[in-house]
Amino acid sequence: MRRFLVVLLALFGLLAPTAGSAGATGGGDRPPEQWRSYWVDAFNPGVYTPEQVSTLIDDALAVNANALIVQTARRYDCFCNRALYPRTDAAVDPAPYDPLDEVIAQAHAAGLEVHAWVNVNTMWNSATPPRSPDHVFNRHGPSAQGVDRWLNRKADGTELVGANAYVDPGHPDAVAYIVAAIQSIVREYDVDGINLDYVRYPDGSAQTTHSDWGYNAVSVARFQRATGRTDVPAPADAQWSDWRRDQVTNLVRRIYLGIWEVDRTARLSMDAITYGYGPQSVGGWEGTRTYAEVLQDWAGWLDEGIMDTVVTMNYKRNWNPDQARMFAEWSEFLADAQGERQAVNGPALYLNSVADSVSQARQALAETPAGNTAAGWSGYSYASPSLDAATAGAAAERARLAEALTAGPDAPFAERAAVPEMEWKNRPTDGHVVGELALRDGTPLDGAEVTLTPVGSRGEPVTGRADGTGWFGFAHLDPGLYLARVELPDGVVGAPLTVVRVQRGAIAEPHFPPFVARP
């Protein structure tokens, strides 16, 4: 019923159109598709009260936005009441007020999508612990021991950087929690998508060519078992870097398929690192700080199809010639790398004047030499809409930005637009496979290789590995029968073959008889 009312109101020009509604312009025709959003962080006012949410909606409509990326799980604390993450200690209105519920209700009534922004690997950032005993920092932070300790660790033993604590994506229990927590948001709230931030290793490495992080004892032990090595690898060790990067990719794959299990129409987006110069200047994608230093392979995620939308944090100063070049290089790479998925260019409003931000908006949406364009624009951030906000006031600068972006026929956002459709989710032509491998006693077969071979077709086999919980997944496979084979570790016996049928839009699960370890 709500969506019917939104469409009806949009038809009469009372609301900004959504991706599924008829536009208020163009004689009832669907408006052009172009993502437009604000990032709305939870460290500043914006969603703390219903009144703040109302102002936020008005401000979003003023720039002809069609989506909001709203910080929901900030540091494993949730600006919501019904999720696995505990409710935040921030100064929001007391319960039963639910910030996420309020944003969704008001945004959807105004024709805006809501994407719940989740910080993935940032555990906590205060000297004062969270109040909830269930918070990850209290259960799996500095006071935890052994496998219960999920803290990421640097090669030199550092775990806390100031008050900042991080989760190690190589810890299987941490990964399982993250996936379940995100699923709980999708299950409990009518969000249009999940936006992942900090889905990577932390900053602060000594060199830009590798990461110093990832030395949680559980993670190092898993790497040693997977490779047969007995040493503790150095930060620059190529095999170690590949393994850690694979842990982040596995986490993204699990989140993507975990969301699909709950609501396949929910969009998975992420905030992508664009440090320094683009791939054009550093010898290619693998030479970027994104890939090498923080171990975030977002270009690979687009290619695999396990990320619907990449939103680059293309935070560069337009008035600085070197940074202007960086912005241009990443803008071009982004548009060309999106392939069959979507990429949104996200400039830093807080680093630029309104005039420079408008210039960057035009460049963000310009056609590349290859003839591609980014799927849209996202401004960081709602709280800091310009370089001059501290002196001129955020509200005044938001009004100036809205006018500059929308006033006049040549303004970048003069006309309304719809969020681009995800055809691969709305009308899927392929399917997925998800399963778990474990011994009869429940011990996971960490690292066991799984191969799917098409039966009776010319398709090529695909191979993957089970993670530390025994989970494995394959995304976007052609429909049909597949022979699933497990390469059993030494000392493990059982029937390693089964057949699984992949169907359009569905997740199939191969079933193997229980495996046992030889006595």
C-alpha cells in the first residue's frame, strides 16, 4: 500500500520519483536513471530526533536526491532497535524512538530510498566502553581471550590505535556475526539496501605497498594451516597479502549472498577507497593503495557481481592541481570498471567550496574516453556540505549547494532522476550456490576446495574454498545441473561428490554426507 501511495503522489508531482515510480516530469514517463544521494553520518545531528529527520528529508529533496545513505551501524552500535547490533548509546531520542524506522517512514513517504550504512570492521572508538554487555567490544575486544578475541592486530603487536579498535576479517566468528547482523537489519527493516563502509583492513601501515594489519592469532593460524607454513609472515609477504585480501572478498561474498537469502531486491553497495592517484598512474589496479595497502578489491567485486553498487570515496580538493588529477583519474576508472553493475562517484563536499563541488559533480557524471559514465553521485556529507560550512553555517551552505545543483537548465540536477534499476536482481537470469563443509562433530573444513562442473554443457568449472566456518558460496552461475566436488583434506574421508541444480534467482545448496576424520 505504501508503495502505491508513493507512486500516486509522484504522478501528481508531489514527491520526488523513486526507481519504481512514474516521474513527475516528462509527461508521466519514467525519469532518467541517475543515483543521487547524501551520506548522512551518525556522529552529527540528522537522525537523532523526528524533527531532524524531517529537515533531512527536506534538504535531500532540495538537491533532487533520490536516495539517502544513513549511518545505521556505526561502531557495532545500531541507530535502530531491532537488530543483532545493540542499540546505540548516542544521544538519540529515547526508546521507543527508532532512528532507522523514522528515516524509512519519512523518506519513503517522500519517494526517497534508504540505504543502511554499516561500518564493517571498526569495532569501537572511545575510551569509554559501550554500555551494552552484548556489544562486540565488550564480548570480543581487549578483555576477551583466545578465540573469543576478534581484535585486529598489527605485526608489531599493536591492537588499539588511540581509542580505535578494529575487527579482523580473517576471524571466522567475526565474519559470521557481521553477516548475521546485516541480515537482521534487512529482515527487520524496509531498507532499500545495505551500504558497507570500512570493508577492508585499517589504515596506518608503514608502507603504502602492503598492510601491517591482520595478525589476530586465529587469522595467522588459519593462514599457516592453509599454506603449510610455520612462520609468521611479514607484512610485505605476497602470499600473506593475497590471503588477507581473500578474507575481505569472502566476507563481501557472504554478505551479498546472505542479503539475497533475506531479500534479493535489497541493494548491496559499499564505500570504496581511492587513495592517491588512480590505476592509470601507478601501473594498474594492483598497484593502487586500495588493492595493496588496505586490501580492498572492489574492482574485482564488481567483476564477480557480488557488489551491486560501488560508491567511491573520491575525496579530493578540486582547487589542488594534484588532487584534481586524482579525482579525474579515479572518476574515469570508476566509470569504466563498473561493467554490468553500477558505480557512483562520491566527492567530498567538506573539502570544497560550493562552486568546486558543482564542478566535481559535472566531472563525476561526465562521459569517459571509453564512452562510459558513472551511475550517479553521492555527496559527503550532509553534515558538512562545504568547506565554508564551519563559518557560514551548515544549513546555509546546504541551501547554497541545492540552488547551485538544481537552479537553471544547465544545473547538474535540474531535473529529477530515478535510482538506476538492478536488472540482475529484478529479472535474474542466473542463480547461486551456498553450502557448508564440516566433520560429523561439527568441525569446519576450513580451506577445503570446492569445484562446480556444469553437467552436459560447455561451461567451465568454477572453484572456491570454504572459509573458517566451513561456508562456501558461488554467485551468478548459469542455470542447470552442476557436479559439486570437495577436495578433502588429508585424514578426512567421506563422499565428496554430489549434484546441485541452479535455478534463476534462487540459492541452491549441495548436500554432502557427513565427513569424518580418520582415527
